[in-house]
Amino acid sequence: MNFENGGDVNPMESIADELKTVWLGHHYDYMDSVSSTNTICYELAEKGAPSGFVLCADSQTAGRGRRGNHWESPKGGLWFSVLLRPSCTLQEAQALTLVTAVGLCRGLMYYPGLRAGIKWPNDIYSGGRKLCGILSELKPGETCPEYVVIGIGINLSTAGLTDRIVSEAAGMEDILCDSVDKRELLCRLLLGLESAYDQYISGQKERLFEEWKNHALLLGVPVVVETPGGELRGVPMGLTDDGFLLLDMGNGKGAKVIAGHLRPQNPDDLNN
Ligand code: BTN
């Protein structure tokens, strides 16, 4: 046993000596295996966990994705949730997922070989496959959110994933052909997230949305958007002031899309 390094202690148990943020991740917990970091983080938020708290797990037994999907979270990936208690309106809080995607891209810039891009609203793709998903869950207060839990899942390798999703998923280490230090990755992502949240809360929404557009993968190309109200076909042009997707549907018609699932009409358009 190596006592100097704390023996068998998992290096993810503490990130304090590597973390360069001012407020994000200074309250931090790590667990070997949990149902879902979002579920546990939500419970801890109810018990008064502070804004900026981060919960990370090595694996999840009931990881949750958007639209009620199961999120495969085998050992080895990076699965974590961030708790925010933002002083903004409920409407403003909805754009926090877009802001999260921007923050993650800032953190992922340290790995230029990834060439990560955002597929609206907040999936991060690399080489035409999904590398990272974001699930935001908000508890409303009277005028502003009581808290928001933002869950982030990044595949490091596709090795542990089932056949069902392996052909659509990207793994960071597979793309980089190199091992990734998970602790370093988490600290870099938290730094990127903190800077994006600070910017958003201090009113610099336009600059953040501009940055989102610079990372966006499917602007200007024909797409299909599956919305709760049915399928829409058009060309995404950017974001509205509220963070909705602006879709040009031809013949002078346009739509503001609040929620949905976007897919390119030509799958090659996802290749960044
Ligand atoms: C998506 O469907 O794209 C969102 C996936 C979000 C997965 C992350 S992993 C950490 C956190 N805990 C969960 O149960 N889900 C999120």
C-alpha cells in the first residue's frame, strides 16, 4: 500500500488541490456507485446543500437522460451533477443548459484533438457521435428557481456501452487515442462552467449565445426537429433572445422551437 498517496483511496475523492475555481466544486462529494448523481444531488439540495456543490460518481445504476431515456453510465466515464441556486428568473434559468454546453466546450478546449461541437440544445458531439449529454432539473420558487441540478455525462470510452448505443456514442479516450486523467478533466470542466455561469448571471447573455453559435454544429443545414407537437423541417439559423432555436422553414416562414430533438437530414452534417 502506498501511504503517501493515501493507499487505495480513489483519486476522484478529492479534487481540492487541482481545482482553480472560485466557488464551483468547493463543496464536493464523490461516490463509487449511485443510482443517479442528479437524483442524489436533488435530495441533497432539499437538505440544504449549497450552491456550487458538485457530486461525482464512478458509475450509475439508474443514470437518467433527457426525454425519460436511460443513460448508460458504466465505470470509467465521468458522471457528475452541479447544484446551482441562481438569482435569475425562471425563464432565464431555462437557458442554463445552453450556458452549460458553452462552459463544457471551454473546458474541452484543453483537448484540441476532440473538436467538440454542440447539437441543439445541449448535446456535445465529436466526429459525428455523441460525447456528452446534459440533463437539467429545476425546482421552481416563486419568482426564481429554488435550485437547479445540472447533470453532465461524458463517455471516456465506449468500451462498456451496450450495442444499443455504441455506434452513436463517442468516447474521449477513443478519439484522442490517449488516456484522460479524469480528475484533471473534471477540474477543467468546472473552471469552464464557472466562467460561463458567472458571465450569464452578470448579464452577458449575448456574448454567451454568440459563443454557443460558434460551437453549434447544424446551423445553416437542413434538419428535422421532433417536437412535442410533431415534426418540423427547416434550417436552424441561431437562437432567439430567450435561447430558443430559430428555424427557417422556407417561404418566409419561421418557427421558434422551445424543446425537441434535432437531427440533420444528411447525417454527414454532424461530422465536425
Ligand atoms: C442526455 O440525455 O443527453 C442527458 C444525459 C445526462 C447524463 C448525466 S450523467 C450524470 C447525471 N446523472 C444522471 O442521471 N444523468 C446526468
